[in-house]
Amino acid sequence: MAMDDVQPKMLWDIFFHFNISADCLTTLASHCRKLSSTASTIGEWHASRYGTVVRMGTEHTFQEVRRFWSLYADTAELSGPLATVIKTSADVQKATAGATRPDYNHTAARSAGPLFEQGKDTYAELYDQYWMTGTIYIKRRQLACTTHLNPMFLHSRWGPGLRLHPCTDPLAPFHLAPMFGQGDSSKVMLGDVGQAARKEFGDWCSAFRTATSNKSSPVVVRLILGDPLVVARALDSYARTKVVDSGLRALPWDPVAFKLCKEEYAWARAPANFDVIDTSTLADEVGLINVLCVATPL
């Protein structure tokens, strides 16, 4: 969507909010249909305009991504009893997640850096606002338009339903220390913080669009779906043997074999070793020692 110059405000709503407007819903469905029709195989995808930037490391990854495009589009266009069932289920799941979430998530406030204390109350209010309304908007006019559940929050590998992590907070990725470092931090309003985050997001979109338009040296984002330990082991195996079929399974309790795309790795020479590996929260999920064992060889 950023490559297609979709408005950053609409991109923000689609990416971060679980309640969105009718216009956002229509745009999302239309774009997903467009992506699905662009290619039916990974080869066709890589030959497309989008495929020069968003690369897929395995055929299984591409087919799963394509399946989710269809799910998003189909859900956006749902009406009748099935839509009611999904919405009722989502409301129950949202309430359950809301009941188990912490009173306050400090993750986003850390983005204020040394000005954490000045910003934490404002972040707390916006965090509550997000969980009450599905958006960070505070004006009634804006909230009145966000009456549709976002299909991107309604599907996962565990099936349909709204499964929100209790610490979900759209402000967490943004660096907003300057908001609280210019004068009296008590004068920083909720709307100011949300606007600053959306402005930073818009700058990111613009920078990405500029980078992807550079034909001589485009930025590449390569996606691989799989258990993180399996992905790391498969990349290490390929680096040593140059064989794309690792003999491993992509996911626990899944019969799908993990096989790197030959076109991408053997022919296009996608990297299997890296200067930096950001493991995000994997240390919490699969254990630090496990991460180090498979990441160190890479």
C-alpha cells in the first residue's frame, strides 16, 4: 500500500486499529484482491512490481500470505449471519483479552526515553483509549466512523477470531521523547501524542516509498514463515551445503516440509548469514539459550 501511495492516515488505521471506517475496509479488501490477482505462484510474484521489494523465502510462505489476503478480503465483504457470528465471537474475545491485560503497559512509555516519567500518564490514557474504542482517536467525529472490525485482526493460523495480545499498543514503535522535552510536559495533550506518532509513521511510509523507487538498489524485505529455530537451522544448513531442502518441518505438528526457494537462494543469492540479527521477543517465547544456539552460526 505504501508503494501504491495510499494515504498514510488510511495506512495507519488499517495497520494499527482493530476498529476501522468503511473506507478503510473497502480499501483493504480491494488491495488484497489486487495482490491475490497479481500472482498465483512465487515465481510470478517475484517477477511483479511488488515482488522486487517484498520477497518470499519459501513457496509455503507465499501460499500462506496469499491465503490470508483472500481471508481479509472475504471477511471485509461479509454480510448476513456469518458476519454476525464472527463479530460476536470477536467481541467476546476482545473482552476476555481486555480483562487479562495489565492495568498499564509500560512498553510504549519507554519510547520517551529519559522523559519516561513525564510521559507515562499520557501514554496510559491513550492505552486505555485504544482498548475501549479500538483506535487512538479521541474526537467523536473520528470515532463515529470506526464501526467496522478490521479483518487483519480477525485471522491467524489458529483460525478466525479476534486474538489480541494483552500488551497491544500502537504507540510502542514510535520515538516521542521530543514531545515531552519541549517545555512544560503537562501541556502535552492526548491528541498531540497520537498526531506525532501518525506523523512519524507517515515519514516512514514516505522513506519506504522513496527507497523502493530506487531501481538500481531497492530495499528488500524477505519473509519466511516457520518455527524460528527451524528457520535458523535451515539457513545454517544451506550456508554450509547449498542444499535448499533442509529435511525439516516448517512448523510444529505441521507436515509441510521446510524448503527454501531455489530461485531466491541458489539463483538470486539471498543471504543466509547476517551482520545483525534482531530476535525481538523470541528470548521470552523459545528461550535465550535456544536462540543463541541457532543464531550464533548465522
